[in-house]
Amino acid sequence: MLRRFRDALAPGGRLLLDLDPLGCLAEPPSPPRFWESGDDLLVLHESRAQTDFVRQTSVSLLRYEQWRSGRLAASELELFALRFWGVLEFELALREAGFADILVCGDYRADTPPDGAATVVTFEARAA
């Protein structure tokens, strides 16, 4: 996938990519999220179905609901798989894919490396 990103960029083009930190792998799913769309209420429920700490992966069951006038109008289920990366292993993967000048920051603070409290890790890399 990273090679395909690199191939899609013009020479010197930059890839900007956010990753969840590894600590998210051990966190419980987030509480339901709600959005309003016109007269509808949209709800997203997440329940963790599987966590593999060795492979750094998780699978969650997502349930989307559309409520209209206090009644459930539609519902959909989706299995959602995630792979988590450590900062150094992702940097190595970027280099292996042909990227250079790799910058890493935490919580969208430029020139600030991620620390243990970072909620998002951003990578910026140039297509070599």
C-alpha cells in the first residue's frame, strides 16, 4: 500500500498520514456517537469482537442506526478491522517503500515527537 501511495505521488510529493498510537489497541471501544442529519438521528455503536496484541490488530463490530421520529428506521452492521503500528516500525516501512525525509509529530504539533500521551501520530514523508 505504501509503495502504491509513493507511485501515485509526483517526484518530491509528500504523504501525510495519521495513525492511532499503539496504546489504543488496549483501550475499550468508545461510547456511542451521535449525529443529527435533518430530522434523523444517526447513531454509531462499536463493540470490540477481537484483539490480537501479538499481531497488533483488532476487529470491532460497528452498528449504524438511523432514527426518525423516535423510531428505528434503518440499521446496518459492519466488521471493522484495524492494524496498529509502532512509530519506529512504520518509519521503517515508509523507508522500505521508498520514502525519505520522514517527520513524525504527536497531536498535530509540528516539530514535537509523539510521547506516551499522544492521541494521534502524524507522519510526513517525501517520495524519493
